[in-house]
Amino acid sequence: MIDLSRRAVLGGIALFPVSGCVSSNADPVVEPLDYGMRLDGGFTIPAVQTEDIAAGQLRQLVPFTIDYPRDSIVIIADEHALYLVLRGGFALRYSIAVGRAALGWHGNAEIYRGQPWPEATAAPAPTLVDEGTAFTEPAGPSAPLGARALYLRSRGTGADEGLSIHGTPLGSATGPGDSAGYYRMINQEIIDLYERVGEGTLVTIL
């Protein structure tokens, strides 16, 4: 793949939505995303109050003319944006929150594992458990990893460097990042992305 600078990539992305249906046979047709309450895997996912979120922060179809493989993911971390490359010069743009460790990682990765309703292993609270003993937070709508997780490994070394794309119990993907290596999305959007990608999907992080 051509090694492109971040500036060149941004030059090939028009950051505005495509309104209405895409009529050309060569262009993708993307159904509207339902942000309402839903049942999933035995859990109830609360509705997203979309009126409280700027329209540009919700999933949208945008022109994307940079030469990245179809069905690959491009993450521009400091723009808090994740692009799923489609055919015909378009991409689906999702807003993400980015952990501080993830902000410092750039290069090519791949999805090597996906997990619906993942449990989260957390650092111990010294007053509650023995020092050095981690504990697991059970899956569910209030769990920190949300409804889905996509785990990444480096394409160069094959190593899992603690990066993942996952959901959130919050109503928005935006907000301050902690020290973790996450790319966080609202649950309705991570479910949508999860259904469109699979193991081996290329993830380019700029």
C-alpha cells in the first residue's frame, strides 16, 4: 500500500455527508442507522439521544478518494474519526474517543479477534482485593467495553499492543481519554461496524 502522509489523506476526504440516496450503481447504498433502544444478546441497549449530538458526530457516508483497500479501516486519531472504506470513492465515517496510549500508536494493524459483549479485565483496587490481582467486570450495558470489541494486533510484528475498537456505556463516543489503548464508539455504531468487518481486516492508524 502507498505510504501516504496524514495531510494527503485529509486532502482526499470531503468531511460532509452525502445527502439522500446514492443513485449510481457503482456507489454504495447504506441504510440509515437506528439509534433507538434495542435488545441484543440478552441485554437492553439504551437509545441514543441524537438531538443532543451534533449531526457530524453521528455515522455518515462521506466521499473518500484516497487509495486504501475497500473494506479496510482508516483511523485518524487526532481527528477522532474512523473511516470504513467502501466502493466508489466513499467511506462510512464514525466518531471515536481515543485513549492516550492509542494517540501515540501509528501504523498498520489488523483485527484478529472480535467479541460480542466482552468482559473487561481491570486493575485491582488495593482496598478491595490483594495487590496485583486483577478482576473482571462482567459484560452488559454498563460495562466499559460496551456491546462489541474488535481487538487489534500489529501487522508488522503480529503483537497485541493493547489496542481495541469497542463500545461504551456512555451515550456518546466523545469525551476525555484515559491511558488505555482504545478507540471507543457508541454501542449502536460499534455493532454496525462489527457487522461489516471481520478477522484480518486492515486497520491503518494515522
